[in-house]
Amino acid sequence: MERVPDERPRSLPPEEGSPLQWWDEFEAAARRSLETRLRYSFIRTYKPVLDDATYRAFDSMEGYRRWCEQSLPDWLGYGRV
């Protein structure tokens, strides 16, 4: 079994996007609490129409699918295939 070094490798120059920079970012993230990591791991994006009402109710799955096709932008991916 190969031994994992205690320190990161120092043979590469610290260039933008280099493995050393990634290692620094990983170490910084590892020092954060789990709560902080979870808070920053989800990106909230406004979804037109979907986010405009607190809830919607449909009588059937067919009604829901029809509403999706007629109301939602195609790029959201709720259309039928």
C-alpha cells in the first residue's frame, strides 16, 4: 500500500488553476464546519413560473403535465420527451 504524504507536493508552481491552488482550496473547505459547507454547496436559482406561487395543486398527473407544457419555459426541462 502506498503511503500518502503528510504535506501537499511542492514541486509545481502555484499557477492559477494548478493542483496546488486546488489543494489550498480543499484544505480551506475542509476546515469549515459541516453547516457552513452545506450552506454554500447549494446555489439558489430563480425558476420562472415555478417560483412565482407558493404551491399548486392538480387533479391529475395529466393536468400537471399539460400545465408544465403550456406554462413553463422549455429550458427548465419539464416538457415531455
